Amino acid sequence: MIDYHVFFQNALTSLKAEQRYRVFADIERRAGDFPHAVWYDEGQSRDVIVWCSNDYLGMGQHPDVLSAMQNSLLTHGAGAGGTRNISGNNHPLVQLEACLADLHGKDAALVFTSGYVSNEASIATLARLLPDCLILSDQLNHASMIEGVRRSGAVKKIWRHNDLEHLEDLLKTAGRCRPKMIVFESVYSMDGDIAPIERIADLAERYNALTYIDEVHAVGMYGPHGGGICEEQGLMDRIDIIEGTLAKAYGTLGGYIAADHVIVDAVRSFASGFIFTTALPPAIAAAARASIEHLKQSAEERRQHQLQVRLTKEALIRAQLPMMATQTHIIPLFVGHAEKCKQASDLLLRKHGLYIQPINYPTVPRGEERLRITPTPCHNKAMIDHLADALISVWQELDLPFGSYETVAPPSVVNQHKVQPLQIYPVAGG
Ligand SMILES: Cc1ncc(COP(=O)(O)O)c(C=O)c1O
């Protein structure tokens, strides 16, 4: 007799022994009061401040977004009622795709049920359709891109993170005639650094490769209309496929690609993860479009966001906490120890009422554990001061080293991350 239960229990036990077992805080966000939230724990509830949300601009509670969702819910009902092919192709979704194509200056867009699915389905489908395709994938690409690469069945080569020389070597070896797809992100979600997009596009042109960029951590927040880093740097037409999410800065749910008609039609026609699943509900599509339209014409949220990011970075530097150098709104605080990272997060929540999820392996390599702090326009100076004081107290209590990231982290880790000079990324158009 096989005792299946024991196999699963053993798997969980080893995960716990490696400090990799994930515990989800039971958090209830309060619309209109974000970043305040209620934390439920062992029958008790208490008010906490969320410092790790990917609702980067607080659009999940924006009145335009809420009323679009409410109106559509009452007009169209709750669900989509089917896959896109079978009765689920709702009008708000069609309007959303037109809005996304316009945002990125592309012919067309295609919406998926999440950013994860959009990456997995699009990368796998495109690479599978290209005979003998070679995928060149940045070393720090997100799990959803890695899964897409894997599912494509194509040969892959990993290029060292943001290392153009390495990328060029691989392109050169493959030659101009072999179909190639370069897949990378604009803003890397755990380090907060930015890819050299223009130079990657130059290489792609020189070696005749297709380019696929994940702008999940940039759409809504960068560029004069929120079109991401590619818009900010005037590069949208240099990249073949732009992928994004509706679940982070846009505050709702869903993912998408934007590209030329033929590429979008190919993914629409061949991607299993698009075809065989129920469409996004109309109320979510309507809310997402309201959010995108708002951020296309309003730079205020971006300006406020960058301001709170700058103030937070300055406070952490003043407190001599080991903040990793970052060019963007993502602020990683180096811990470098799985158990202490979890303990720091627990102390922040239980003792100081601050919710910051620990980031441990496999999201980051072992020895690079960190707290990932994401200020929003809804945070303020009092909250930032409270955060800095609480972090100092936790660092003292856990005997974690103070000082700059370069002095605290092992040199191998610092070198690996090729620390760039600290800067706040400028907000174009605002
Ligand atoms: C870089 C990157 N791409 C894609 C995704 C998936 O997006 P979604 O949360 O919409 O599924 C994430 C999610 O965190 C991400 O960090």
C-alpha cells in the first residue's frame, strides 16, 4: 500500500526545514483607507499598514475604478459565461484590448486571466511556432516566463542578468538565420533594476531576433501615459511583444500582450492557456480599462508615488539600513538569512503593525533573502518615519548588521547584482 499522505507530509516537512514554507497573513484591505488593512490572527484583529503591496498606485480603491466595476457588474452580471470562443467574449474585454493596444502604440492586444498566464502562454506558443527557435532568457526572469520557455520545448540559453556582452555572444553563436527570441523584463521585481532595453533592441536588430519584454512592474507607473519603461524611453516600437499585468499598478486582475496583428492573432489562435479558459469577467475588464484610461491622462499618481519612494529611500539611508541600490520604486532591504528574514517580518507585523512579507528562496537565491518594500502614493511621512523606527528596532532585536548594502552583503552577492548608483527614476510627463 502506498501511503500518499506521507509523501506529501514529507515534502512539506522538508520545505519547513529549509525555511521555505510560506505562511500567508490573513489581511483585509479597506477600500478608501489603503494602505491601512485589518490583520486577522488567532481570533483577534488589528489595524496594520501594508508596505509590500503591488497595488503600487492604490488604483484598487480609485473611485473611477470602483464605479466602473460596480456599473459593469450591475449591467453585465458577475461572470463572463464562457471562454472567449464560447460566449465569454464580452464587450468590455474587447474595449479593454483596444485601450491596451493604444497604450503601447501597437496594432492589437490580447487579454489573459493573469500576467502569469500571459507570459506562459505567449512565450510557449510563439517559440513553438518558430521552427528551431532559440530562446535567450535573462537569468532573473520571472517564474511565469521560465515556465513559458519550458513549455515551448525550444532550446534555451540563459544570459547573465543584464549582461549585453553575454547576450551578444549567444546571438552571434546562433547566427542571423536561426529564429531567436530574446525574453526579458523592464523592471526586475526583486532587485528593482532596469534592463538596458535600447541596447537589447539594437542587438536584436543586428542579429535578427524577436524581442519579448515583461513590463509587469512598470506599466501604469512609468512613461507619460503609463506605458512603462519602453514608453518612457521612447522604445515601444523597438520591442516586438510587450507584456503587462492589470493586477499591479492598475489595481485589478488580468494580464496581456500587445504586438502587431499577426503575432497577437497567432497567440489568440494557438495558445492553450488563452483558448481553453473562461474569459475575464466584464466588470474586471471595465475596471481595468477605467484604471488605464485614468493613468493615461493623469500623472499625479506617478508623481506622488515617486515622491513617497524617494522619502522612504532617504529615511532608510538615514537609518543606515542595508537598502539594495535600486533605480525604481522597488526597495529591497538586504537580510541574507532565511530565518531572520521571516523573524523580521513577524516582528514588524506583531510588534509594530507593519506588514512586509519576507522574500526567501526560491523567489530570490539562498543567502539573498530580503524584505521588499513598496511605497505607494497612499503612504505619508508619518508612516515612513514609523517604518524607519520599526526597522531599526527589529534590526537591533535580531542583531542584524547596519550599514550600506555593499558593506553588509557578501562581496559575491554585491558583485552579482552589479550595484548601480542610487537614483530615483525620473517621472516623464510629470
Ligand atoms: C515579472 C512578473 N511577471 C509576471 C507576473 C505575473 O503577473 P500576475 O500577478 O498578473 O499574474 C509577476 C507577478 O508577480 C511578475 O513579477
